[in-house]
Amino acid sequence: MKKKILGIALAINLVFSLTALAGEKDIPVTIPDTPAAIWQSADKEMDEMSKMIQAGALKDLHHHAFAVRDLVAALPAHSASLPADQLEKVTSDSKFVTTLADRLDAAGDSNDKTAATSNFEKLKKVLSSIRANYANFSR
């Protein structure tokens, strides 16, 4: 069961990567090797987004939103020792991260600080929910 979920997670990760390449011509994201390092990178991207939103500098918001999307999409492939139910939740919740990244991109493109703030807050909540699966994670 775990191998099947991991296979599905890898396939989803590939789809997300191909979607990112086909859609936005964005800066490639280096995916770290461990969940802890992935979270550290995601936290840096979230900090940058927070600063941009506070400053109202939304033009390049998508770079950071898509980086978070790609980092979260990579988590299942780097989380083989998570229990199957938690791995499934991480995989499922990462789909909403993709939706929120797209919304943040649209908010940035339209310079809509209200929408950017709202979707950023939703993203923080989803990431918190995903991160909870790693509370007892052994590397």
C-alpha cells in the first residue's frame, strides 16, 4: 500500500513539475533531499511572500508561490517513512497548495493586495495542516 501511494505521489510530483514548465516560465526550484530541508526552503519562500504582500509589491509574487507549490509537491516523494494515511493526506493537501499558488499568481498579476492577503492566509493554514503530519517524522 505504501509503495502504491508513493508511486502515486511521484506521478503527481511529475505532473506538477511538467505543469510548472508548460505554464509559467519560472525560476527552477531546487528540491532538497529531506522533508526538513524542504520545509526550511518553503519557510523562506513564505517569508519572502509575506514581505512582498506587506509592501504591496505583488508583481513577482508568483515566483515564490510556485516555489512553495513545487516544494510541497515534492514532499511525498521524500516522505516514504510516513504512515500511509499521513502520506495520503500530504499528497491530497498538496493539490490545494497548487490552487492557492495559482490564485496568488492571479492576485499578483492584477495587483490585488486583498486577494493576495486572503490566499496567503489560506496557504499558511494548509501548510500548517500538512506540516502537522511531520510532527513525529523520523528522517
